[in-house]
Amino acid sequence: MDAANFLPEGVASFWQIYFNVADTDESVAAITKAGGSVLEPAVDTPHGRMALMADPTGAAFKIVH
């Protein structure tokens, strides 16, 4: 995905993993219950409802439905 239109100038390229889930809001609840955390709350986007999450060690990932 070309993120040049929404990332600030100068942000270096990086990889972001996305997991397709059946329900974003239910998945946010399950992830936080299991010790993960919300880095960016769920929002509706043209690509689906997304949230940026982190596992208990801090590794970031996105979920989308």
C-alpha cells in the first residue's frame, strides 16, 4: 500500500502486518483480554474496519474486517 498520502513526510518505509478478522470490535476485546493492547482504536476506513494492536511484548499489528 502506498501510504505517501497519509504519513508525514520523511517517515521511512516499514512493513505492517494485517490480520483479517471476522469482527474487528470483538477481536479488539479478545486481544486486550489476552494481554494485548490497543495502539489505535478501531475506525472505519475504505479498506474495512481497522485497529492497530500490540501483543503483550509490544509487537504491533493491524486487524481488519
